[in-house]
Amino acid sequence: MTETRSGTSIDQSAAPAGSKTLAPTYEGDFVLDEHLLLECGRTLANPTLHYAVYGRLNAARDNAVLICHALTGSALVNSWWPEIFAPDAVLSLEHDFVICINLLGSCYGSTGPGSVDPETGAVYGPDFPLVSIRDNVRAQARLLDSLGIRRLRLVLGGSIGGMQALEWAILQPDRVHRALIIGVAPLSAMGLALNHLQRQAIQHDPEWEGGRYLPQRPPRRGLSLARQIGMISYKSAPLFDERFGRKPNRNGEDPWAPGDRDGGQNGSLLGGRFDIAGYLDHQGDRFIDRFDANSYLAILRAMDTWDPMRGCASPQEAFGRIRARLSFIGISSDWLFPAETVREFAHTIRMVGVDADYREMVSDHGHDAFLAEQVELVRLLQ
């Protein structure tokens, strides 16, 4: 596989037929050879898309599958969705050519707030524009054009990945044969409220500096708290009760004992942590070592603003062009994107004549079930 600044061509011998390895066949960058005009009215100058491919593109170039990653995922599908490649699962590296493209705005290789704006020579930082889901799909289509891929056997993704999968079916109706849309519908007022709180947590960190923080001094506390708020929405009350209940933190802290973990007058108001608090703190601590605050804000805004009905007078106008067969998957305990909302969304699309079915994943893992219970998801998708 060779690469140029404006595109990529494929060497058919890049991967052996029948390869079962979970390592990418190829990982690299695609740079658009022109500006990308965004829905918000601004442009990105020659943005980069970081991507990874698995398997081999056949001579007919008709075995391509696009996986769209979730909110803070990367192009490396094998690192977060390995069971999708399991024997007799949804995909087979003996037959499929799988590609995953990192979202614009992310910090995993594609152009984002941490990138240098080629027009100014400065890092974008908080000046990075709003890049919508539609913008991402249009850029991804350019990448696939460069690979000579005119048709996708399948597009699939969960959460914000499901938003991309549906937009592919809407914007590129002649290119998508089938789409699997997992755990998603336009975000509700509750979801918008939770994302607002996450942004506020980051922006109220003393290290925020208006978004122009130094790389070595990011708003760690704010980003950690934002992730903890997000984690609550990704899980479910039954799961938290089963795992944590009212147990004290596992490091031996007594929630009733005075302590001074975070300062205060003898710790009388703060005390020790319950086990659930220790879990959330741990999740926040892990997140700040792998993600960027401005990138998190950028992708949250992309999620907030996604509405496939925007600019359309009716569901027929919004969805009537879809030719792909769609499958919507709701998750029984998901309260960020409730199963009933996903079911109604699928029904709305089906009523305009689109071939769309609904399936439900029964799980206590909440919104995260499509990642936490991959074997069950694969069974449902089959």
C-alpha cells in the first residue's frame, strides 16, 4: 500500500488471503487535497483522516465494510471491538476488507483541536470549528473514493458510530448495501443536559485557560469529572447496585469515618468514599491519560448537533432516499439512548418505505453494552 498527500492507493498483495490476525493490515493517514467546507460555514484546510484497515480488498472491490467508532474510540477496531472479528461472527478477515476512520476532532490521528491550522501556523485549540456528523461522512467518502471503493457491503457502529452509519445510508444511498445502527437516536434533552455538565466541568477547571492550556498542563480535574459524568450515563442503576451497592471503597476507606482526602476541616464534611465513588474516580484518572479536553468537547458537540431531520420538512424528505437495509439495535437498560426511543426512531424510518428492522439487546450494562457484552451483541447481529 502506497500513500500520497492527497490520497492512497491499494496494493492487492498488502495482506495475505485468509489472515486471521487482529493487527491492522495497514494504518495510516489520508490528507484531503482541498479544503473541507463544513455545515457550520467554516472550512478545514486539507484535513487529515487517520484510518486502519483489516483484511484484503478483493479484485472486484465489493467486500468493503466500514466500522464507525464510538465517542472516544480510535481507528484500531481490534483494540475495542475484537469480538466482531471472532470466528462465525459478523465479519471475517478471510472475506471482508474492514476500514475504520478516526473522527475529525479526535486526538487519535485525524485533524482536531491539537492539530496545527496550516493557514495560520498555530494550533487550533478552542478555535477548532464544529465538525458535524455529516461533515465527517463527506470526508470519509473522499477517503473511500481514493481507495477505489464505490460500494460498502456493510456500515456499522454504536453510539456516535451509529449516527455515522445512518448518515452514510442517507448521504450515500447508492454506496451502502446494509447498515447496523446500534444504541442511538437523536440525543434527548437529558442527553444534552449531561453533555452540558461535562463541558462545564472542563471549562471550570482552573487549568482550562480558555481552551489554550499547555499540553503539559491540561485541565485534568475537569476532564476527569466530565468522564465520570459520562460514565454514569453509559451504565445502568441495576448494574451499579449489583456491583457496588453501598459498599465502602475497596481500598479500606470507611464512608462514615472522618478523613482529609481532599482537605477541609478534619475532613468532617468529606469523609471516605463508597465503592461507586472509587470506581468513578478510577475511570476519570484513566481517561485523562489517553484523551484531550478540547477533542472531547469537539466530539460532544458533534453528538449534540446530530439530527438527520434537520433541514428537512418531513421524514420522507430526510429518509426517503435510503436504499440500504437497516437494522436498529436498542439496549434494554440504556437511559442515554432509551430502547423505546431507538424503536420509535426505527419505526419512523420504516414508515417512509425503508427496509428497517428493530432488535433489542437485553443487558444490565446500559449504553455501554455494545462494548461490554460483545458476544451477546454478535449473537443478536447474526
